[in-house]
Amino acid sequence: MSKELSRHDIRKMALQALFPLDFNKDLTKQDAIRHAIELEHHELVDEEQEHFVPKYLDQLVVGVCHYKEELDKVIQSHLKAGWKIQRLSKMDVTILRIALYEMIYVDNVPNRVALNEAIELAKTFSDDQSRKFVNGILSTVNQELSAEDKTEE
């Protein structure tokens, strides 16, 4: 493969793979990943229809799917009283899940990077209000995780 993908590109593909998995229960993770790759990086598919799947893309999709319940509990716990996660935009929830997965379960990604990447995804796939909402939730979680790290030292 000649093209090296950035982590930003991989996060974008993870979003494009995870989003339809919420709606289509018959869709497999591998099919969702393949479709996400083909959307913008069809050059990664060779003549035999073999697909290059970056390890980090696979890690994000599998990890978010595996920890979805826990991630949703974190999101729900940071919503205003009376709000339910079902009331949120599916796109915003998917962006939050990816960022929270990275912040909580991926050691080699600084929380600020995960937060900033989520804001960039919200700018691309949502609106300004969503960007502010995503920033608010993730900034609060980041502060809580930083406080936990300090108490463990």
C-alpha cells in the first residue's frame, strides 16, 4: 500500500463505519469497515477486492462496539437532568463514543488529542451546536479523568 493514513483519516473512517452499525443490525463490523474505507479511500482496495484495514481502524470499531454500553453510561451520566441518550443525534453519540473510547481505553492517545479530534469530526459531520455539546461533555470527562489520575499518584 502506498498511501499512509493519518489517525484523523482513520477516526473519520471509524465514524463512517460505526454510524450505520447503530441502524443496521445485520451489518457486520467488517462490512461496515469495508464500506467506510471505500467511501473515501477506494484506492486501498486492490483488484482481488482485498482490503487494507489499518490496525487502528479495526481497534476503534471493535473497541467502541465492545465497550458501547459502558461508553453510553458515561455519556448518559453527563447529560442534563431529564435528558436521555436516545434524544441525542446519532452522529453526536457516535463521535462521543469514539472519543471516550480513546480517552478511557487507549493509552497512547492523549485525552486532549481525542477531545480535539472529536471536535473536528463534529465540525465535519454535525453543526456548531453539536460541536459545542461534544466539547462540553468531553471537557468535563477529561477533567474527571485528570483528577482520577492525580488521586492515583
